[in-house]
Amino acid sequence: MFFLLSLCQKQENHHVEAMEYITLNNGVQMPIVGLGVYDIPDKETQRVVEEAISVGYRSIDTAAMYHNERGVGDAVRACGVAREELFVTTKICEPCYTCDETMRTVEDSMNRLKLDYVDLMLLHWPVGNPAVMWKTLEKLYQERVFRAIGVSNFYPNTFPEIVEGAQVMPVVNQCEAHVLYQQRKMIDYLRPYNVALEAWSPLAEGKHGIFSNHVLMEIGLKYGKTAAQVALKFLVQNGIIVIPKTIHRSCMEENINLFDFTLSEDDLADIRRLDTGHNVTGWPSDALTY
């Protein structure tokens, strides 16, 4: 992998080993495990995010289409952790065709978050005019409104629209990825660009019996870990950023407690055989794009 993993020396919570960080292609460090807040009502989001931060999370992933940016921003300001220790991601979903439209969409997100800057701004889908939208994000990145910029759900039929002529390379491409859909072709595709893969739905939305999968459970027994922890560790150990969603403290602790064990080569080989090569969420994916 091109990306450097480093350990945060300060342990924030007795339940959690030191967080690992991935160094993005612009030098910014991003926690390799974060909290996703998709489909959490805005009125509940502040509580959920504050609880996650108290557990030890330092990365929060939201988006305009989640309609809970306001709750994320409120939690960041109220949690008692210094802003520079937190990593906030949001995403533009609106199909913009001009710089002005893109600027207005960004301004709407910033107004809801009420933050001085966003750590990572993504184009959520390849909609509108991605090339124009990307140029606008590049300008705002240069103005330090964002610490990093990237894309989400871009595959080889749309990714070139971003990188061809780009002054700033995306730091991540956020796509569906989990042990049932391991995105090995995408990892190979992104490698020459030095772009990290970030996994949304890293636990496959709990589908296809992933939490009771006998391979994951048997591996977990060796380390005193659950199937979910083994599934997440597989991604993390392969340098993939994960943002599992949960509203429950016990699951928050489970999902982040990944740094006190290492999967063996035999474990990794067994898990690779779980790959179906197909997505499970029903969202548009990579079919016919390679």
C-alpha cells in the first residue's frame, strides 16, 4: 500500500486501544476508523456523535443528503474535545453544473455545520458536472475551507472526469466495501493515483448473515473478537478506512476496538474467499464499469 499507518500515542478511552491513522496523499492524517451517521435523525445525531467521541472516535462522516449535518456540528462544538483533534467529513450530493451552484451547496453545508472548516469534503455521487464541481472544491481547498477533498461512488467510468486535469488529486474514494464485496479491483485501480479506499457499509448493512458467518466467528474465537470486529479488521489491515454506523454505545466500543490483534495470513486468505464480487446494498456500483 502507498499509505502510511501511524499510531496515536495517547489512549483516550480505557475500552479502546490507540487509534490508527492513515496518511492521505496530501499529508493529512485521518483516523482509519470513524463513525458513519447515515439515516440517523438530526435530533438524535448530537447525542450519538457526542457519545461516540466519548468512546474514542475522532472521525465523523456525514453528508448533505443525510439531513443531520446540524447535529454533527452541534456535537463537535459541545463535546469538549479540541476541534483540531476531530476529523469531520461531509459530502455534496446536489447535481451542480456551475461553480456558483457548487459554492452555494457548499455554503449550505457549512452553515448547517457551523464549523470554520471541514476536514474532508467529498463529491457524493458522479452527478451534475463533476469536473466543474471538482474545480470548485480545488479552489476552496486552496483557500483552506477544507483540509482535504475526495470523491464517493466514483468508478472507472466516472473517476477520470475528476483526475484528468486535476490540480489536486482526490485523497479518497468512498465506496461500498466489506468482506462480501472486497473491492480488490478498485484498490488496484486507485493505487497508481495514490488514492485511499474508504468503505461505507463496511459491515454490509448486517445482510447475508455477516454477523453469524462461521468463517468470521471461528477466526474471532482465536482472538476473543466478534464476527463484526474480524470483518472490520480485515478492511483496516488492508489499509481501507471504515466508517461503521451505529447508535448504540456497546456497538461503538465493539467497532472501534480493533487494534489489539492482528489477523494471520491464513485468516486473511480465508476471509478473501468470502468475496462474492457483488454489492449487497442495492446502490449503484461498479457493474459494467471495468
